[in-house]
Amino acid sequence: MDEAAEIEGAPEGGSRRRGRHLRVPVTAEEGQQIEELAQQTGLSIAAYLRLVGLGYKPRNVVDFDEVQRLVAVNGDLGRMGGLLKLWLTDDAKLDEFKPEEMRRIVRGLLKKIEAGQEELREVAKSVLIARP
């Protein structure tokens, strides 16, 4: 399948033969930037320039390492929340702690969960915000 046809919103019929070539002079820096942008979207330079020239905005390919980080942080948050819930519902374990100590422990765990949520937001921003 043609790369352009795989992009959401791209025109149908991407398999037709294109016989006309356009020449576009660019500086070395512009050429490098175009190559990087095409690579970020997973397209060839020609497909990228064709789509941009036709008014479509190709989406970046998501960074797999960042997605893995999102999954890991989300898993950590889920485990901490589950452990907190389990710990708080087991009355026998709570009897040995003084109320002040309980509050300190719970507040500390909640701060760790909040920090994990903030990390999750930051990673999500880096994954979802299109790079220039």
C-alpha cells in the first residue's frame, strides 16, 4: 500500500503512477530538517512533501521507548494504589500503628503516587505533542 494512503485523511487512490516530478531547491539545513520530519512520521521524503504540499498534516510515529515508559509508570501507579487499598482494608495490620504514624505512611505513599502521576503526564506530553 502507498505510504500516503496509510495516513489518515490522505487522498484515496495512492497507488496511481506519478509521472511528474517537482524540483524544490532547499538549503542544507532545510533538507536536513525535512529528512528528520519525514523520518519522524515514518514516511519517505517524497511522500512527506507530497502530503504537506497537499495540505495534510502527517502525524509523528510514536517513540516506542516513551510508550514503554508510560506503561511502566502506569503499572507502578496501579501496584501502589492496589497495595494501599489492600493495606488499608486489612484491619489486623493497622492495629500495630499509631494514628500519627499511619497518617505519615499514607501521606508518604500518596506523595509517591502523585509524583508517579506527574511523571505519567510528562511522558504523555512528550509522546503526544508533535515535534516541529
